[in-house]
Amino acid sequence: MTPLAHVQIVRFLGIPVHNVDSREALQILDAFIRERKPRQVVTVNPEFVMAARRDAAFRDVLLHADLSLPDGVGLLLGARILGTPLKERVTGVDTVMRVAALAAERGYRLYLLGAAPGVAEEAARRLVQANPGLTVAGTYAGSPAPDEEDAIVARITAATPDVLFVAYGAPKQDLWIARNLARLGVPMAMGVGGAFDFIAGRAKRAPLWMQRMGLEWLHRLIHQPWRWRRMLALPQFLFAVIADRLTRR
């Protein structure tokens, strides 16, 4: 039995999120890898929840993921509104780095798929540099296009990784994993969005004080102003959570 059996689930507009902190999340991922059964991990944020209301296929993936990490300060705010506080925000990029450290210790093999050409390779180089003994079984930019799936799956299965990180952006990465998880046979596959860009130094994370205050969204908006439309998901999410709670009273 994995530690997941005792984890509380908080539902945001029907989308489940596991109430775990970073330490618990890593323990669960370690158990997944050791159990050798293919599992999908998603990093849920308010944008995911709102997108799932419009996209039935994406919603289905989120409903059936083996582990849903609480990524996004908006979820912490929403959980307080619901009266079921989350322990901690568990981000995709931090999880990649923690899993890399665990992999170096346990001898697990990683595969990095996605991002722009050269980014996964640089991210892998930096992860190996930070974690002596880490084995990166392969990297490939590729594409989430359906006509490339067979060739990409063949690459990954030939590399026999224990962990697959996919950086195609949501929902493409999560739909790609769901379609191919069974034939990949990888014990743990996780969509990681822009994590490779941050690890490779192609994008800059917010200062630690902004991360602690839940202001990473503001840092990203300053550096990537074109994302403003996507960031409207946060207030829309909070209003929807409030409305949902009021209707259930």
C-alpha cells in the first residue's frame, strides 16, 4: 500500500487534488517507481481547473490521474474558502529537482521529453551536475503531434527510464501521457510545463521571497506580459469556488 492511501483529497469544482506537502509527495513518487506500475502525475493549478470545465478530455485526465499535486497559490486560497486548507504548494519544477536527487540516490533513470530543442539537454546537464551519479536515460524535444507518437514512444521504451518528465505544456503534455502511458511502461510519468526552461536557465524564477509570498504569478506577468489573459484564470477560479460553495450550503 502506498502512502497515498491515507492522503486527503480536496476537490475544486470537481477536480481532485491530493493534500500533500513536498516530503509526502516525494515519498509517494518513490513508492510509485518501486511498484513498477505505470502511473500519471499531474500538477494542478487554477488554470487547469478552469480549462477542465471547457475540455472534457482534459477533465477526464485530471479525474483519473494517480497523483494530483497542488501547484498554484490560487489552490491554497481556494482551499481556505472551502474550509479544507492545503498543507503546501508543491510545484512542478521543485518536484523535478527533488525527484532528480532521489533518482541519484536510488539509481532511478530519468527521461526528459519536450521543451524547445536543446533545452531538455541543458536541463539534464544541470541536473546531473547538481546530483552526482544521476542517470539521464535520454532527452528529446519532439512534439505532442499524434503522428509522432509511435516514434517517440519507441525512443523512450528503448531507453528504459523509471521516470518520464514531459514538458509540452498543459493540457497537451497531460493528454499525451494519458494516451501513451500503458505502452510506455514507465513507472512514473509527469507533465512539468516550463520546468525544463527554469532548470536550464532559459527562464528566471521569482526570487525566493516572492515564492514564499505566493507572488510568482506577478513575477511571471512582469517578465511575460503576454500571459495576462491566461492569468485571468485565477480570479475566475476563486469566484467559481466561492459560488460553488454558496450553492452547496
